[in-house]
Amino acid sequence: MNAAPAPAGGDTASPPRRARDVELIGALRDSGYRHPPALVRRGDGQVLQLTPLLYRVLAAVDGRTDPAGIAAAVGPAIGRTVSADDVRTLLDTKLRPLGLLDGSPPAHRKAEPLLGLRLRRVITEPARTRRITAPFARLFHPLVVAAVLVAFAAVSFWVLFVKGLAGATHQAFHEPALLLLVFAVTVLSAGFHEFGHAAAARYGGATPGAMGFGLYLLWPAFYTDVTDSYRLGRAGRLRTDLGGLYFNALVAVAVHGLWWLTGWDALLLVIATQILQMVRQLAPLVRYDGYHVLADLTGVPDLFHHIKPTLLGLLPHRWGKPQVLKPWARAVVTTWVLVVVPLLLASTVLLVLAFPRVVGTAWESVIGQWRSARTAFDDGDLALLLVKVLSVVAVALPVLGIGLLLTRLAHRLCVRAWKSTTGRPGRRALVVLCGVAVLAGLAWAWWPQPDRYRPIRPDERGTVADAAPVLASAPGPVRPEPVPEPVPARTVWPTGTPLPRKDKPVLAMVLEPVSPGAPTWVFPFDRPEPPGPGDNQALVVNTTDGAVRYKVSFALVWETDGVVDNRNEAYALASCRGCTTVAVAFQVVLVVGEANVVVPENVAVAVNHSCVECVTYALASQLVVSLPEDLSPEAKARLEEVWAQLSRLADEVPGMTAAQIQQSLEDAKSRILDVLREEGVPIPGTTTTAPPTTTTTESPRPTTTEVPASTPVTTTTPPSSQSPTTTVTSPPTTVSTS
């Protein structure tokens, strides 16, 4: 095609030409601006907002028309007189610096907001994205959407309020292969979430772009380029924003169907992760889906760019100036700014102050997971090894993300402050002084000191005040334990003075002879007596600094002689520095026939003696059930299966929290009672004429001390005989000193 001749008196220079791959999107539909801006997408993907005049000028730039011809085309379109000099000025001072014209200086860069996606890597180019997401666009038919949402609501209610997640959690953590499956499905669903955005944009008539992944805030994240959805109206843009959440609902419904086919309760955790992901995505504070929903509802494309103008507009001397936003849109944006800015500032300050504790906690967790991974490698357990490696990655990534975020924030503030004070030595000196003060504050907050990098303990509250290093350096608050009444200490009892008894203990020093090579008994009380017939005892003594010692003892006892005086005891005794001591005793007593005396005892004792930074935990759990008659061989076989599953808990205790251990024992009790119910044994809480007596007792007593422990005092309640069919458990004995 031949170029059009230049008009008389036109320019002799070559006509202006748009830069390569510049795309004119058009006016923003359903905009919250008083005068809707026009949108242009640059070749690097950056979307720019132009005034109607600049957009008309850029639209008239075709590489054949000179400035005079452009002025002749633009003037009538906007109803104003536009000269060739006006066009040249707009081209050289407005459009060319933005990189929209051919021959623009290469200095312009795509905007990289602080809270934007970093380290992007493209997985599928735009053409492939359009091809693989095209079939999914049919899922946005209104009838399909309605059916999926109803099914998702039903599945969510059933999982959260009927079925529950305890069984799923137990199965996932006891079968590493299923936990890996849950992790893999959760990661794939995050990518499928992006399919939802692309398919929704395609359904509305927009063209999705590239798909990939990057680092957002602290975590890896997938992304989809759907900037072409700006061509759509408000409804189309909202459909695109919510398309990812809709596909999370699809995953939840599909996983429920898979659970129905396989019976794997661990899959229900995927449904829970989908719900949590949807809730997180709806938060409008950062650039999640909720942020884009709010932006498209108001018709203001980038809310973060309005933070500074909004805050300045609140100053009294700016109240009378014209506003670019419509009144209702300005009210919404102002409310968002007043909520988000304080939250982001407070979060940043708390993040800086708590960073040493986070690093210490992450380091401790990584060391523990790595040790477990080495054990799994030595045992040849590949599934457990992969779980532990993924746990290490999951712990390390947030710490690295926090470091990267704080580094970017510091770099951006320094560059901006330096540029803004060019040629102003007074302001620059003030900025340098403020920078020195900030560095001094960081040195104070992060300088290695005793307990500054102390790992976070489960008994800490984690309040805002706890984040301050001055308070964090002190031992965290511990839930108060009952303090026994003080007893006068005696070293020698005069003749005729009654000696201490079990029901009337007296504090005393006990000296026990030790044979050569035998471990020294350092505790100021006698060693617990060994268990008798029908008793169960878990006794662990830790006197090695930094050591982790644990003992787990399980017992299934059948009583038929009419006397139930079984003892279940857990003793965790520590006298060391920085050690961890755990004792878990679990006993099930099945009483066949009528019992004349029922006085079982359940005892948990956790002692820290002269311990510094010690964690000591004792858990004694006992289940006593009266049976009218002996169980059938089938019921006994099912009990053996339950017991075989429970026996694996002993190897998993080092990697479990106290709550997880207690929950595992509760699950075992529930499964045992289910077997008895299926056998026809009446259990309290079910319809029966003569319910037997069932007693379930637990005595968890964690102890965490940061200073040498004082001499403990132990009190117990003696058992007593009771009438038949009555079960009484004596109060648990606990020693907890600090």
C-alpha cells in the first residue's frame, strides 16, 4: 500500500510510528473515574492508562500520517482545535517517554511493584495457553456453574460439620504416601486455579496470555496474564477474577468423588486446603483475587497507585480540588486505603521485630526434619523421606521470602530517597540521618544476644507485645500450673516421729548408693517402683544436656478375676540443659464379667530438676471398659488390627507435637469403642437397658522451664474399694516445677 502524501505545509521528517507490539485496548468500561481512561498495552505486557486526547493521538499514529495529519484527525474527534505543534509536543513529551512510539529511548522499564510477583518463569506461551484452556470455557455455562456451586456447598458442609478432618489428618500423617498425594494434588490445584482465570476470560471474549510461576510475598505462586479482560465490562472482569475460585470448587467436588471411590480419608484434606485457599484469595489487602474483585467492582484498575493521592487528598488544603474518581468509588478506595496502609505498616514492623525468632524457629525445625529425613533414608522409607524433604523446603521458603521482601523494601526506599533529594543537601542529610537511625534500630533488634534467636515454643501466646525483642528475650509466658502447698523439709526424723506415708508426703533428701558405672539418680525422691502384674509404666530419665529421650509403653489387659487395680504410669524425669524428655503410657483394660473392686490408677509425672531450657512432657491415658461376656474371635481380631496400627506411634513420637500424640490416643480409643459397639457391647451414650461402666482418663502435663527447678513435692490419693459395676480413677499425680 502506498503511503499517503503529506499535506501542504507538512513535516519533512518521517511520520511517527507506534512501537512494536503496542496494542490499543480502548476505554475502560464501567469505570470509577469521572472521565474514563483509555488503556494501552505495551510490548512488554505493561498496561498504561492514557487520557482520551493522548489515546486519540496514539490511535492516529500509523506510520504514514505526519503531525499535521494527526492534528486534523484528532481535533474534530475531541471537539477542540489541535495544531501540528500540539501533536509534536504530545508525541515527544508524553507518548515517546512511555515507550509507545518507534525509536523511544530504551530506558523505560515495566513497573515492578513491591507487592508484585517476582522471579517469573513462563510455562506456557499465550498461544498454548489459549489452546489448552479453550475446553474449560464451557464450564462457565450458567447451569454448570449453578450445579457445581450447590455441590461444593454440600461437600464443604459435610466435610467440615459432619465427617470432620480428624480421621483424614491421622491417616495422612501415619501413611506418608497419602500425605505426598495430598501435597501433589494441592499443588496441581493451585495451577488449575489459574486455568479458571484463563477460561473465564476466554468465555467472556477476552484473550488470555502467558501462564507461569514466580515468587509472591513469601511463597511460590502460579500466575496467568489476563490483562485483555480489561476489554470486558464489569461482569466479564468479575467472572475472570472469580474463575480461579470456581475451579477450586471444581477440585473439591472432584476430590470428594475420588474419596467416594477409594475410601481414602486423607483426600478430604485436599477439600480443606481448597477452602482455605479460597478464603485466603478473597483477602483484598494484597494482590490476591479479592484485590482484583474490589478493583473491578469500583472500576479502578490499580488500587495501590491510589494510596498516595488518596492520603494527600485527606489534607485540609486539598479538600476543594477536583477529584478524578466518582464520589462512590472515591469513598470505597479511601476506606480501603485507611484499612490497608496501617495493616501493612504494622505487619512490616512486626515482621522486622519477629524475624530473629522466626529464623531461630525455622532453624530448629529444619534440623529436626533433616534428622528425621536421615533416619527415613537409613530405613529405606522413600515416602517418609520425601515428606521430610518437602517439610524442610516448606520451612525454609518463608524465611527466604521474608529476607527477600525486606531487602527489596530497603533497596526501594533507599533509591527513592536518594533520587528525591538530588540537589537538596539539607534534605539529603536528614534522610541519611534517618537511615543511620533505622540501621541502629535493626542492629538492636537483630544483634545476636541470649535468647534473641530462641525458637518459638508452643506455650507462648504470640501477642503483639511478645514480638518486641526486649520482651522476646525473656522466657515466654507459661500457663500457670497448680502450686502444691509447701511442706517443711526434714533430713532426720526423731525417734518416735511417724515416717512419711503415701497419703502424707514430706519433703526429704534421698541418698541412693550407686555401683561403679551405674547412672546416678539425681532426683530428690525415690525411683518409681517397677510395674506389677497388669500394670503399665513408661519411665524415661534424661540427664544428658541437649539429648532427646522418649519412652512409649502400650498395654492391652484382660481382667477376669473381679479385681481391677491396674496402674498406668508415665514418668518423664529430666535434670539437664536444653533437653527434651517425653513419656507416654497408654493402657486399655477390658473387664470380662462382674468386677467386685474397680480402682484403676492413671498417673502422669513430669519433673524438671535443676533444668535450664528443658521441655518435659508426660502423658498417661487409660481406658477401662466392663464387658458382659468375652468377645468373639472376630472382634478380638479387629482389636488386634487396631493395636497393630497404634504400635507404629512409638516410632513417630519424636516428630509429633503433644496435641498430635494426644489426638492419636483419642483416635485409638474411638476405634476400640467402635469395635465393641459393633460386637453389641453397650457403651454409655448409646441406647441400652443396662449400660456398663466405661472410664476414660488422661493426664497430660507438659513442663517447660528456663531456670533451675526447685525441689518438687509429690502428692497422691490412695485407691479405695467400690461396689461392683462402678469405676473410680484416682486423680493423676503431677509434679511440675519451675
